[in-house]
Amino acid sequence: MFDALIIGGGAAGMSCALVLGSAQNKAFAKNKRIGIIMHQKSSHLQNALFNNVLGLTPGTTGATILEEGKEQLTTQYPHVVQVENEKVSEITKTEAGYTILTNKETYQTKCVVIAVGYTNLLGIKGLENYIEPHPRAVKEKDRIWLKNIDHKIEEGLYVAGTLAGWRSQFAIASGSGAQVATDILTLWNNGVHTKAHDKVHDKV
């Protein structure tokens, strides 16, 4: 049983995983089981080139970010389970949370974060009732979103990135994933608003 399982290893998904993972030393998150099903092959980052993102060296490629992001997650927060080479086919609501079915395994989780992009090729059963035309994309491109309020579709079910209705911009997708992570941390913290980041301490 996962406490939070992220579907999608792009900008939104990995940002969400990194923020959740970084809260490991907080009492309310210490024993939480976090996982991410990587789903990277269809990420728009595969062909991206970044010259206008704060903090990224101009010329950085999306493919590099995908690889380095996985390594960052492995190195910094090894307790976050990375599921490779599996594709989610169905999500089912249960009394305890959700059942996630992939082409290889079945997982149980209390919270789900969907972060797989906004193409109209969404092949995950169980989400049909939430699919609508994307509000911030060119109509001719036939993009979709999962209807939500502040990233929340329903109790325990979240969406992040372009599929949440945001534009396809790296910084926006990353921020969306981080927002969902802090919402889940707040949930774990009994509704007390929280965040997770490190600080440089002054030398004595």
C-alpha cells in the first residue's frame, strides 16, 4: 500500500516526487510510502530545448532533464520507489483509496497523482468521466484536461501539469507538481498548511 503514487515521470510528476520525498524528516511524512510510475517515453520533454527557464543553463535539453531527474530522485530520496517500464491501464476507486493496474502489476494507494500530459490519447480506464477539452490549448490540437478544482479531482485523486489544465510550459508544469505535493503534505499534516524545502544555515 502506497500513501501516494504518482503516474508520470515528466516535469510535473518528478517535481511532485521530489517535494514529497524531501519531507521525509517531517514527523507527519516520516513513514509515508511514496512511489512514481515513470511514464517518460511520451513526455513532451523528450524533444524540448530550454533557453528561457530560470536556473537552467541555456541549451539544456528535456531529455537530459528526464535522465538527471531520475538520478536526482534516486540519490536524494532513495525511499521514493521508482517503477520503470510499466504503463498504467486502469484506475479503480476502492474503500481504502485506489487500485492502479499496469501492464505488469497491481498497486494499492491512498492518493493518486495523474501527471501524464494532455494529449487526447489518454489510455487509462477509470478517468473517462473527468475528461474535457483543454481550456488553455489551441482547439485544433485536440488536447484534454481532467476537470479539477485546484488540482483535486476528487478525494485522494489529483492531477498535475498540462493535464490539470495548465499551459505546456516547463516552469508551470514543475510548479504544478510541487503544488500538488504540498497539498498532499498538508493532508498528511492534518490540514495544517506546509511546504518542504532546505535552507543554507549561517556559519557559526
